[in-house]
Amino acid sequence: MSQGPQVVLDAQITELDGGVLVNWDIRENEFLPGVPDAMFDAFETLVRELVVYGDSVWAEPVGQLVPPRQLMSRTPAADGPRTDASQSAGNETLHRAFFDRASQHPDALALEWGENESMTYGDLRDRALKVAAALTDRGVGVGDTVGVTLPKGPDQVIAILGVLAAGGVYVPIGVDQPSSRAALIARKAGFTVTIGGSGDDGLAVSHAILSEPRPAPHLGPDTAPAYMIFTSGSTGEPKGVVVSHRAAMNTIMDLVERFDLNEGYRPLCLSELDFDLCTFDLFSVFAAGGTAVLIQEHERKDPQRWAALIRAHRVTVISCVPPLLDMILSTGDDVGGSLEVVMLGGDKVSIDLYRRLTAAVPGCRFAGLGGATETAIHNSICEVVDVDPNWRTVPFGVPLASTALRVVDARGNQVPDWVPGELWVAGVGLADGYLGDPERTNERFVEADGYRWYRTGDLVRYCPGSTAETGSMVEFVGRVDNQIKINGFRIELGEIEAALTADHEVATAAAVVDRTAAPILLSAVVPTDRDADPRETVAAVRARAAERLPAHMVPEQIVTVSALPLTVNGKIDSAAVVRLCRAAGESERVDARIAPRTHLESALALIWQKVLGVDGIGVTDTLFALGGDSVLATTIVARIRESFDITSVTVRMMFAAPTVAGLADRMIGAEGDAEFLEATAEIFLSVEAMSEDELSAALEHHS
């Protein structure tokens, strides 16, 4: 090779017999598999175009440079969505399978919850048809929207089926949504009835089921809208994504058939109502004829309880965002041997999570899925059997049935393997668009090569499959826009910034994400009144943000600054904002630190320090200000239960009292024996203070 040690590619051009000989020498181990060949193919294509077309092509943009062999490996659906609808929805609506099952097997169990509560398909059908009749009496007609805001439990399922049976479109609103945001969603969606609402438009399920049932459900065409989910919007207002029955059923039926889900299918329904994984939980059950295991409102933040439900109800499938599975595994509780399939979507899936699951539940199938609300829950899948050494995370994988994936550059040209580009999705699973927003719809849903594509905003790349059967798979790299995901929730930083600057107290604001550990939201604000007390400003801004934004969108930390830091190009310097927030938070924590006052507080502080990696924790420091999250909270609870040999401590307790002092008080209240906890904590601290030699000697003495 002619190059020096720092040169990884040396291009040599030599005149030969009236032509030129082009030769590349490369250091092969410096390149990902197939990259040098693809680069040379692209170079050859460009040279041939120059030879054939001459000067006329010099000013033209470079076209597609993907080698044909790579296009061939991108699965049969890569050139466009399959047109055979036999594997997708056909003429089925979301609720048709449920009502068919209820007619044929009315005594089969549809729902289970709690210790021994259940509801049959027949009973659930009767209640749903009564809700449908009550909605019709309220003037709800075919295609009308109906709000649903109910705590987790069977009433949620009754309400959704009732809306669909009436021919309506259900619009889920989380019970934790601020009233102002819920009102905004109601106005934009245009519904006049809210099941579970407290206002004049409210309809209680308990009241609705007193009605005479509707004789039969409205089943309608599968092209009609089924539901509308409002996601975070960059303009400062949430946007409504309209999804048809056919689009949702395309995703559902692919996974039902792929994993052979049948009457024995028993999923644990963890996802929130206004998150579209909930749609899969419920309607995949009805499509398969299985039984949904529900969690109740008081259980929705308690992973220890989820593990207990998995054991007690013999749950076979979990479909959720990665942090929820992480929380279950972090409890250390046995989940039994019933789990057969785990499907994770809504966020990137770590390789470590796959390894932990397979260690805890050998033989359980594991799949990561890529998706978006605009592509009806999921659009791609990667079932993990072996981990490729080139994977950063579990890839999005290959397209679902009747779906196509395409990775493109800024001009819409497909890009070669390993080259990052924006993910476009086409096929049966696409949403209809954004409610009342044709401009945004036309911006995100585009026409190309005879197909309608959704521009996801995900930055991805194709990585070649390890076998001929797998073909090339799509791997997540990042985002091409200002959108992020935290715990599966898609968040527009612009909406947070709009909420922070909605009042005159704030001149401008920047919302950023600190990814030092688990991602957390931070914000810096510039007060209009530069002389105002920073603490009062932050308190006021936080309070108003909580009124306008759901809890997962309120920044963990807000700091005041005289001016936002800028890059040399005059743009907000996000990295500098993160550093400002972290420095301010550490300064505030040190100034206000209160040291542990009892053995119990000292023991808890030590456990927190080890899990969070933070020294000098005060008893009034909050878990989230220290960089904690739901997963780390679960780990802390597991360590406390193990160290104190108690089971009364729960993640729910930590969320209710997210400080060392608060948790200590809750533990004393739950155990009812402060002396026992103090004595146990003193022993724990003594053991932790021992060296390995001292600990070995003590163990030998007691043995």
C-alpha cells in the first residue's frame, strides 16, 4: 500500500492503453462491512455519468448512489408497500373481532384485574352497547369524536368499545393532563361528550350502563377514523393524529400472526390510554380471542405490583416502552415462567435490556419495534436472536406487513448502507393526517415514486443483515429535528418553550435534554424583570408550566439566566444550557443541604448515593433533581427491600415522597416500628463501613 499510517484510503489513477486505471487501496478494518465497495460503486457511477453526459451534468444535483445489490437486500417491501391486503386489515374494524367473539363465546374471559376480578366477553359487550346507546342519546353520530378520560381499569375498555360501537372516534385524554390542555384538546377535536369528564359534557360509565343497550354495534368501513391521539406540537399546541381502523389493524394483525397469538394470549396492559401502545394491548387481545390483564389506577406506578400481576395472572406477553420493562426487571422480583413474548417500542431499546430479560426469563422471545403515532403504533420489527457486534441498540428492523421503509437524504434520494438519513414510511398503516392542519399534513406526508410516505424525523441507517433471510435492517441513530423521546413520550421542545414563555414574566426560554445519565428535561429562562427574585420566578414559571403541560413535559429543573448562551452562529447553545442548569442545581443543592439525622436516613442516603452516583446527598434533596428517574427509583427500592429485608417499600411510595427524609417517614409509617428500622439501619451502616477483610473475619466468627 502506498499510503502512510494515517491514511485509510489511497486513490490511484494511472493512464493505461488510452484510458485510465483507477485503483483504491484501503485499510479494510477501518471501514464497516461493505462500505468501501459501495463507495467505489458510487464513484464509478459518477464517472460514467460524466463520460456519457459530459458538461451537462456538472451543475445537476447528485442522484441516488445506492448499489443495486444493497437495494435488493432491503427486503421485498423496500421498493414500496405490498398491495396484497390479506395480511392486513381487510374489511375488519378494530372492534369487529371483539363483537364476533362475544357472540360466539360470551362466557370466555375478556378482562382480568386485581386479585380475582374478571369480566366475560358477553358482559363486556352488553356494557359497551349500553354506553353506545347513551352516546347516541347524547347526539353522537357516525364519525363524531368522543373524549375518554378515565383512570386505568375496566371502565376504560367499556368506554372505548362503546364509542366505536356508536360509530364514533375515541379521543383519549390522560387523567394527569392539565385541565387547560384537556380543554384545548376538546376544542380542537370538536367533541361534545367526554366519558369520565366532570363538566356539562361529562358522561359516567356507571350512569351510561343503566341505558337500554344498542341492538347491534356500528361496524362501518375500515377506512373510517377509529381514534385520534394528540401528540406534542412544535407550535406550542398539541396536534391531533387521525388513525383509521384499517391502519391500526394492519399493525395489530401482523403481530398477532407473527407471534401466533390465540385464545391463550394474556397481555399485561401497562400503557396509558393516550399512548397508542394501549391500542395494541386491547385490540390485539380481541383479535386473538385472548384475555387482557388490566392494571388499576393505584397500580400504574408500582412495578412490584406489575411483577405480582404477571405471576398471579400467568401473563404471556408484555408490550410496552423500554423503561417499563427496565422497572420490572430492576425490582428483582420473580416474574414466573409464563412470559412468552416481550415487545418493546416507543423508544430505543438497549442491548442490555435484551440480555437481562433473557437471563430472567430463558426462552422468552424478544422484539424491538420502531414506530410513530402517524404510522399506527409500529412500522418495523427486529426479533432478537443473536446480537450483532455492530449494533448500538436493537435496530428498528424490517418493515411490517404492507409497509415500506426508505432511508433518504435531504433531497429524498435513498442512501447506501451505514449512511444516516431520514426514515420514510409508506403503506397501509399510515395515519390520515393531522386534524384541521392540511399544511402540516402535506409537510409530513409526501408523495414519491407513486406512494404516500410519512417523514418520521428519525435519523436512521441501514445495516446489512447477518443472514440472507434477514436482509438489511434499519437502525436508529437520532433525530433530524427538535423532537425527543423520554420514557416513550414524544416531546417537542418547542412546545415546552412556548409554555414557559406564555406569561410576561419570561422573555425567552430554552428547553434542553441532559443525557449524562437517563435523559431529563432542563430549562433556562430569561426573566422579563431582571431584578426579580430568581427563586420566586422559578416557582411561578414551574407552577404555570404544570398547568399547561402534562407531567412528563415539565422540566425537572428550571434556572434563571440573564441571557441564553449562543453558539458562534448565533443559535442557542444547548450544551451550554445543560452545563448552566447542572451547575445551578449543584450549587442550590449544596447551599440547602441538610445532613442525615438518624441511622435510617444515613442508610437511605448511602443507598441513594450508590445508585445515583452522587455524593453528599441531603435528606431534602429530591430524587429527580439528583438525576433520578423511574428506573433508578425501582433500583433504589429493590436495594432497600434487600438491605432491610422488608417488602413494604414501593416505587409508588418513592414517587409520593421523593426525598430521603420523606421516604424514611413513609417507611416508619408502613412498618409501624421505628426502633426496628433504626437498629437494622445501624447494622447496615456498620457492614458497609467494613473492609473486605473485616467482613470476612466477621462472617467466619459468626459461622
